[in-house]
Amino acid sequence: MKKFLLILFLATCSLFLITGCGGQSQDKTPAEPEKKSVEKTPTSSADKKILVVYFSRTGEEYSIGKITKGNTAIVADYIAQKIGADTFEIKAATPYPDEYEACTELAKQELESNVRPAIEKNIDNLAQYDTIFIGYPIWWGAVPRVLLTFLEANDFSGKTIIPFCTHGGSGLAGTEREIADACPNSKVLSGLAIVGKTAQNDFPAAQKDVDDWLKTLGY
Ligand SMILES: Cc1cc2nc3c(=O)[nH]c(=O)nc-3n(C[C@H](O)[C@H](O)[C@H](O)COP(=O)(O)O)c2cc1C
């Protein structure tokens, strides 16, 4: 009888252990969401980097005099600092003339022949940015041809582009369309136009316009 009770006891323990194992495997189920949270990481907002790309010229400026930092560069740096973005400056391989008239002449020829002047260096890490602010001066009612060189040399598919310009009175002059045409499959938002002289000589006023605009964009 004692033997029988011992066997019964051992059999009950085994059954308990087997059931216990099954219970453990059920306990593993809640571990699955951990995998999901890993998958989510790459798309979290902390990983979305913003870039401010700009072209800007120094030298002799109409009605301002000689400038050492371009009007667009001033606005670009302010936007980048305000929203914590990286910057990339587009430079022409052959710099534009310092002298204003000579620069306007060259820019006119480039527009008429619709050339793509070489850039000094292309960006090598564009893929990591989802949102790209693009800044430029208005040249002859259009974007400088060298900006098109940069846009056409890169793939902006799936990215959001936010244009901004500085100008002497033309405003954006339809340049958002030029950018949209050069960057198919990207989303081009409404841009901001700042008078060049304001950026150079009345920075607080330019700053306010930028701040108000960034607010409308959710920054
Ligand atoms: C070659 C050239 C062409 C320009 N054409 C125009 C124009 O068509 N309309 C306008 O409002 N301003 C025009 N401007 C003035 C610039 O857009 C303005 O000064 C701008 O702020 C310059 O920016 P930056 O200092 O970043 O180069 C022109 C300037 C240059 C040098």
C-alpha cells in the first residue's frame, strides 16, 4: 500500500511539472510586444532628422554694399538653430563674381541657356533626412541654376521639402513650382520669402517672420 501511495505521489508530481511547463510557455506570450517596440524605434520622431540646405552669395550686394555673410545664409542658420537642424551649404565649383553687375550678367546667361553649373561638393548623407528646408536667393525671378544642379543630383522621393528665399522685391516668384518640378515624388510645402535687406540689416524683423512661419508649420 505504501508503495502504491508513493507511486501515486510521484505520478501527481510529474503531472504537476508537465502542466507547470505548459504554464511557462503561456507566460512567454506577453514577451511578443517587446519585439514590436523594437520595430517601432526606427520610425520614432527622435530619429527623424531635419536638414537646412541653402545657396547664398557674399560680396557686393545691391543697395546694401559688401556683405560677408549672404542674406539667405543668415536666414538658413537661424532656422537651423531654432529647430535643431543640420545645415548643408551648396557652393558653386567656380564661385560667382563678388561684383554685383558681373554676377547678375553671369546669372542671366545661365538662366537663358538653362545650364547646370557644377557644384563644389554634393551631400553624402541625404538619406537620413525626412524634412529638408531649401533656401536660395531669387535670381532673375527664378532659383539660381546652381540650386537646380544640386536638386537634380539627389533623390528627394518621399521627402518633405520646405522652400524659403530672400529677394529684392519679387517674393517667391513661383519658385516653389520650379523646386517641385526638379524633385518629383517629394512633397513641397508653401515657402517663405524674406527681403534680403531685412535679413541683413533688420534681423529682429526677419526673425519674427521666420518664427511666425515656423509656427504655422508646427515648429
Ligand atoms: C544675379 C542676381 C539676380 C537677382 N535677381 C533678383 C530678382 O529677379 N528679383 C528680386 O527680387 N531680387 C533679385 N536679386 C536680389 C537677391 O535676390 C537678394 O539680394 C537676395 O537676398 C540675395 O541673397 P544672398 O545674399 O543669399 O545671395 C538678384 C540678385 C542677384 C545677385
